[in-house]
Amino acid sequence: MTELAISIPDSLFSALRKAPHEVAREIRVAAAIHWYQQGTISMERAAETAGMDRPQFLAELARRRVDVFVVDEEDLAREFRSA
């Protein structure tokens, strides 16, 4: 695994009321969810990126009220036209 160092303003920790290790985890989870929603990575890869297994990632999506299934509007429109 590659380690990445990023600079975060100290004010973020107080704004979020979280410790640095909690913010680091939150950033990983937020990035994984974002990339999953964009269809850039699979659910399995998103869970791995978030440091979770698939059931944990699914639970996190539910906790955050994020749609589990990413539906492309163009694909959906094609499905309706062909039905």
C-alpha cells in the first residue's frame, strides 16, 4: 500500500471536532464514497479504499443515506426505450 501525505489546515480539526486520525479516516471514507458514486471505482475497491469490507461499506453508505446502486441516467433511459 502506498502512503500519501497531505496538508490539512489545523482549523479543520476544530471545525469538525475530530482528532487528526479521525479526520484522516473521514477523508478516506469520503473519497471512497465520492469515487463510488461517480462510477470511477467498484464497490469492492471503494470498501478497500475506505479501509472496510463490503458489508461495513454498505452499512456506512446506509448510515450516510447514500444510494447503494449507482444508476447512469443514459443507461436507464435506454432500458426504458427498449422495454
